[in-house]
Amino acid sequence: MVPRLLQAEAGRMEGWCQQMEQETKDNQLSEEVLGKVRSAVGSAQLLMTKKFEQFRGLCEQNLNVNANPRPTAQDLAGFWDLLQLSIEDISLKFDELYHLKSSDWQSPAGALSPPERKEDPKEPPPPVPKKPGKGKPALGREKSADSVSTSSAEKQRTEARKRLMAAKRAASVRQNSATESADSIEIYVPEAQTRL
């Protein structure tokens, strides 16, 4: 059942947040590391207090036969897919923090984490899709070779963004097809019945 999954994810994130908050109390961390901890903990808490609660409410509405509008199972599945993308993003943030912890909270200058830097530096970065119609070059894309490294975290974020866009497109197509089918309903009344 999905609420159990939701509860498990919330418990897992709460554990991460508590552990990282304890780490900030027990260790003298640099401002950079403290910023990463605050970002990860804040993102997790925001997800749990806003989106998780919203999803829980939608599940309750789905079970209530008198709810109007009543979310469908398809609606819930789509929302859960979007939540999974956010959960993956937060997991990556905490993975980075645990890696920093294992290296005594020391981060090499400009590197996210040493294991991710072991990839072939000659491998080109994945192509960035361009937005049509802007006519301006994307700002911030021209960076040094060090900052353009293709780490697995970046690849995972890119894949998560692609899945999010695909999920949004699929939801849009479902919504449009439902609207079109509702608009195209015709009522046929035989001519014989209209004469009374």
C-alpha cells in the first residue's frame, strides 16, 4: 500500500536529518559543508511537510467515495512518480554528505566527491537539450574542464529531470485526451422521438 511506502520514506529521511543535525553539533564543519547539510535537511523536511502530506491527503480522498473531485489511482500513481524524483534528488544530497563524512568532512577543492571523479576525463559531457525560440546562449554553460566533469550525481540528476519531464508530458497528454473525449460526446436523438 502506498501510504506505507510514504511512511517508510518519511522515516528514512527523518533519520538522515537527525543524523546530520547531530553531526553538525558534534563536529566543527566548514561553512561550505554546513551549507550542504542545511540544504539537504531543509529539502527533506520541506518534502515531508508539504508534498508527503499533500499525497497522504490525496490518498484519503481517493478512499472516500463521497469526495468530489475524487483522485483516481492513475492520478495517485503520477503524483507518486513525481515524489520519487524528489526523493532521488534528496537521496543524492545525503549520499554526498555521507561521502564527505567518510572523508572526515574534507572536500577537495572543486570536486564533489573523489569516487565520482574516477570517470574517464576524456569522455565528453552528455548533450544539453536546447530550448527553442530563445536565441540567446545558455548562461553558465561555458565552464572550465574541471567544473564540467561528468559525475554520476550529475548524470542521475539529469536522468531524474528527464523522467520528470516525461511524467509531466504523459500527464498532460492524459489530461488533454480526457478533455477532448469529453468535448466530443454527441447526443443522438432520433427524429421520430422529437415529434410529440
